[in-house]
Amino acid sequence: MSLKPLGDKVVIKVKDEEVKTVGGIVLPGSAQEKPQQGTVIAVGSGEIVDGKKVPLDVKVDDQVIYSKYSGSEIKIDGEEYLIIRQADILAIVE
Amino acid sequence: MSLKPLGDKVVIKVKDEEVKTVGGIVLPGSAQEKPQQGTVIAVGSGEIVDGKKVPLDVKVDDQVIYSKYSGSEIKIDGEEYLIIRQADILAIVE
Amino acid sequence: MSLKPLGDKVVIKVKDEEVKTVGGIVLPGSAQEKPQQGTVIAVGSGEIVDGKKVPLDVKVDDQVIYSKYSGSEIKIDGEEYLIIRQADILAIVE
Amino acid sequence: MSLKPLGDKVVIKVKDEEVKTVGGIVLPGSAQEKPQQGTVIAVGSGEIVDGKKVPLDVKVDDQVIYSKYSGSEIKIDGEEYLIIRQADILAIVE
Amino acid sequence: MSLKPLGDKVVIKVKDEEVKTVGGIVLPGSAQEKPQQGTVIAVGSGEIVDGKKVPLDVKVDDQVIYSKYSGSEIKIDGEEYLIIRQADILAIVE
Amino acid sequence: MSLKPLGDKVVIKVKDEEVKTVGGIVLPGSAQEKPQQGTVIAVGSGEIVDGKKVPLDVKVDDQVIYSKYSGSEIKIDGEEYLIIRQADILAIVE
Amino acid sequence: MSLKPLGDKVVIKVKDEEVKTVGGIVLPGSAQEKPQQGTVIAVGSGEIVDGKKVPLDVKVDDQVIYSKYSGSEIKIDGEEYLIIRQADILAIVE
């Protein structure tokens, strides 16, 4: 199953890394502060600006940083994704 | 009886699946968290953008994921539907 | 007396049906949840979009479904009407 | 003294009718619920839409129905008026 | 010293009349409800609408009625003025 | 060090006058109500309106009156300035 | 690793200076009020205004002053950055 986001929306697989504390204890991601980085999985067909469709600036496999708490979290086949408007993506990590 | 949504609106039949718990007990949909997936039943004639009518991106029978709590729930002939603006549809499931 | 709505506004006669419970008791409309269906009585001359007047999509005698709590309720000659912007009409029932 | 409303504004003389209760007692207008009907006294020169001035749809002497609580109430020479944007007028009574 | 308001702004000298009660006691303006009438002292160069500068509709010496609580009160050389956007002026008194 | 404001922004040196009470006591500016007057120190390159850059109406050395509490206060080399959008400047004092 | 901000966004390295009190005690930056100055590290490709992409006014290495509390703070490789829309940058320090 795949997702085709609409318009200016982007599907992101949130980066969910385990983190070791100084003493070596592994903290699952949920004990950390909300992650803000992820990988673009799918992009919409573009945004309509003044009557013309403008393609999005991000593409599949881009590592992106996005605003905290933006977008909608969804769960498909047990995997969690974030669907977000491109305007809530802050930067691409290169 | 059928529904013809106006403008950029879309009628969705919400996916209302029974869910079995580990012990095999069937929980009706209402005991679950709000579903966010459904099937497009009817689409409006399009959205007016800068004076031109732009047809919608979704079509009848599309499986779609939409934002939680968006749209208006209605009941016609005992069936429940959601009427939603296309902008509140996040992605098409393929 | 008749009403001529302005611009993108529409006058609706709210459908106010009596409902029989299983035991045959008639509940007046006011004991039910807020109705969301009605008949279009009069339509405005259209909406101005980007400097051009666009005629409305609904017409007199259309059965329509509208958003809960939208519009202004008025009483003329003892009859109750709803005056609503076309954007708050969700769909036409056919 | 007369009033010349600006732009898309309209001056309305609110209809303030006495109402008799069943027993014949006359209730002054202020004991009733807020009136929503009135007569247009003066209209502005029009609304600027996309750079062009569009004349208003209402004219002097029109009986109009307007949204509850909209507009600004003013008192001139002991008379009360309502100055309201045309967009808050719902319909003309004919 | 004089004031040159910017853009769509207008300087108003608020009408501050003494009022006699029935018994002849003079109440200073501050004991009354907020005045809503004044005289235009200076007008801005106009409002930019769709890229063109549109001159204002009010002119110096116009008696105007404005929305309660709109604008900024300022004091220059001991005199109080109100600087207000033209959109907050309701009507010209003629 | 100098400041070059961006776009429609303007740097203002707030007028911070000492005030003598009737008894001759000098009150520093901070004991007074918030000043609303100042001198323009630097202006941005202009505001983009409908795709064209429109130069600002104020210029360096203008005495201006601005809305209370608007803008951002900053301190550079021990001096306090206000950076404000031109739209929050009410009038030029001449 | 580097960051490529999208659209009208700008990456800023916040100026985090140690401050000595009169007695010579060094206060780390966190004991001070929120800094508002920083250095531009990366700029987006521009802002779309009326269908045309307009390049940003700030460039890499510019010292800028920005509005308090605007933007999103992020941490990359242990370094803290601020990603901010250009509209929240008040001025360039020269």
C-alpha cells in the first residue's frame, strides 16, 4: 500500500532513533522530546499559487526538519507517518 | 437518494471496521479512536481559484485519509457520511 | 411577502418533520437534534469572485444539506426560515 | 441633518414596533428580542472589489433583514440608527 | 505643529460637548458615554488597492461618525486627537 | 554600527523627554506613560504590493507618531530603538 | 552536514555571548534575556509573491536582528540554530 498526498502535502516517516544515556540505558523514542526530523516518503502534485500549479521543493528521500506539532499523524499497516503541508517544512538536511 | 456535493466538497463513507482484541472480543467501531479513512462517494464540481474552476483531485471510489475532526457528519437513510472540503483530505491510499 | 437574498445568500425552509418513536409517540421537531436539511426558497444574484459575478450553484426547490449552526434564523409571518451563505451548503439531495 | 455612509456601508432605521400580548398589554420594543428588520435610509457609494467600485445592491427605502448584533448603533437628534456593512444584510423584503 | 497622516489614516478632533442634565448641572464630556463624532483635521494620501493609490473619501472639515473604540488617541500640545483608518469611519454628517 | 531595516520596516529613536511636575521634580521618562513619538533613523527598501516594490512614505529625520505597543524594542550599544512596520506609523509631525 | 532552508526561511546561528557583571562574574547566556541577534548561516530560494519568486534580502554572513520568540529552535550535531521566516527579521546590522 502506498500514499499519494494531495496538493502541497508531503508524507514523512519520522526519524525515531533510540538514544543511549550516559550509563548505557536505552531510552525508547517516546521518552525523548518530540522528534522534528524525518524522511520524505511521498510528495503532492504541487501548490496552486495565483492560478498556476507550482511543484513542491522537497522530493522523495529528502531528510527534512519540520515545525514541532505541525501536520497530522497517521498509522498505516502499523507504521506511523506524518502528513504535513510543505509550508511547515523548515529545511532540508544535506 | 444520492448526494451532489457543492464546489470543493466531497462525500465520504467512513471506513467503520470491527476490530478484534487479542482475546477475540469484537469491539464495535465506536469504542475505537476516531477513524480517519474512508471511500469517496461523490465529489463537487470543483474549486474556484483566481476566477477559474479547477476540478478536484479526488474521484469516486478513491480510498482517502483525512484530518481528524474535519468535515460535517450527516446521516441519510440510516447511513452515516462525512462531507468534507478537499483541502482536509490528506492523501489517497493506493 | 417574499424575500430576495443578497449576493451569495440563500433562503431555506428548514425541514421540520414529526418523528414517531417505536411506541408510536409523536415527537415534535424541537425534541429532536437540530435538523440539517431543507428546501431552497430563494437564491441571491451570485457571488463576486475576482471581479466577476458567478451565479450560485443551488436553485429554488433544491433539497439541500447544510452545516449545523450556520446561517441566521429569521421568522417572517410566523414561518421560520434560515438565511445561509452558499458556502455553508454542503450538498444537494437528488 | 443627513448621513452619507462611506463605501459599502448602509444606514438603517430599525423597525421598532409595539407588540400587544394576548391580554392586550403593550410591550415597548425594548422588552422584545432584538429586532432584525429595518428600512434603508442611505447607502454608501459602493464597495471596491479588485480595483473597481461596485455599486451596492440595496437602495433607499428597501426593507431589509440583517444579522443580529451586526453594525454600529448611533443616535442622531434623538433618533436611533444602525450603520451596517452591506455584507451583513441578509435579504430584501418585497 | 501639524500632523500628516499616512496612507488610509485620518486625524479627527473629537467633538467634546458639554451636556446639561435636566436640573441644569453641566456634566463634562468625560462623564458621558464615549463620543463617536468628530471633525476631520487631516487626511492621508490614500489607500493602495490592487496596486493603485485610491484617494480617501473624507476631506478636511468633514463631520464624521466613527466606530466606538476604534483608532489611536494621541495628545499633541495639550489637545486630544484620534487617528483612525478611513475604514473605521461610518458616515459623513451633512 | 548602523541598522538597515528590511522591507516595510523603519527604525525609530524614541523621544524620551524629561518631564517636570508642578513642583519642579524631574520625572524620568520611565515614570510616564509609554511615549508614542520618535525620530526615524533608518527606513527599509519598501513594501511589495501586488508584485511591485513601493518605496516607504516616511524618510530619515521625520518626526513620527506611532501606535502604542507596536513594534519591537531593541538595544544596540546601550541605545534603545524601536523597529516598527510602516503600517504602525500613524502620522508625520511637521 | 548542512541545512538548506525552504522558500522564505533563513537559518540563523544565535549570538550567544558571555556577559560579565560589574563584579566580574561571568554569566552564561542562559541567565540573560533572550538574545535577538545572530548570523545568517543559510537562506531559502526566495518567496513567491504574486506568482513570481522574489530572492530574499538577507544573505549568508549577514548580522541580523529578529523579533523575540519568532522562529523554530533546532539542534543539529549539538549546535543550536534558529529557523525563521525572513519577515521576522527586523534589520541587518552593518
